[in-house]
Amino acid sequence: MSLHRLLFRRHLKPETVTNGDHIAKASLGLLGLVVTGVVLLVFDVVATRTVALSVAGAVLAVVALAWVAIPKLIARRNA
């Protein structure tokens, strides 16, 4: 949103869309890491470190699958 406000009426729509896409993808990646870190912390407190690492790894795999692999597969199918 702030990028749009800064570049509004400067005829930079392609740059705005491209940069916004990069920012959104980076934000989703960071959100996935934060979710994984929270899962790791919670399971490390309530269970053992081994369980925490296993569950966090599974969560990271699901996040990567849902946010990277599946969209790429759908895009390839529709191309």
C-alpha cells in the first residue's frame, strides 16, 4: 500500500505491480518462517526438542508445498 502511495500518478504501473509482487512474495516467505518458528517454540516448551524439530519441519514442508509448489503446478497446468 505504501509503495502505491509513493508511486501514484507517476506512470510507473508496471514497476509498482512488479515491486508489489516481490514484496508480497517475500512477506509470505517470512510469514511461513515465523509460523514455523512459533510451532518450534511451542512444541519445544510442551514436548521434547526432537518432537519440536519434527513438527516444525512438517509445518515448513506444508507451508512450502501450499505456498510454492501448488501455485507453480497450477500455473504450469493453466499455461
